Amino acid sequence: MLFVQTGQGVEILSPIGILIILIGLVITVGFPFAMIKFGKKS
């Protein structure tokens, strides 16, 4: 796990930090959901 720390890299409340969090959520939640939803075409 990577933890974002203030003063060391990316600010969480900056647009870049928010973008990184959103991308992380899409990858960890959206991708498995899409695989389950669109993967079963039998």
C-alpha cells in the first residue's frame, strides 16, 4: 500500500491528488465491476 503524506510528494487536496485518488478508485472498483458485468456473455 502506498500512503500519501503531506510534505512528501502529492498534496491530497490538490487537483492532482484528487485525480490520483479518482484513478485509484476507478481501477480498484470500476475494473472488477466491469469485468463481472460485461464478462458473463454466455
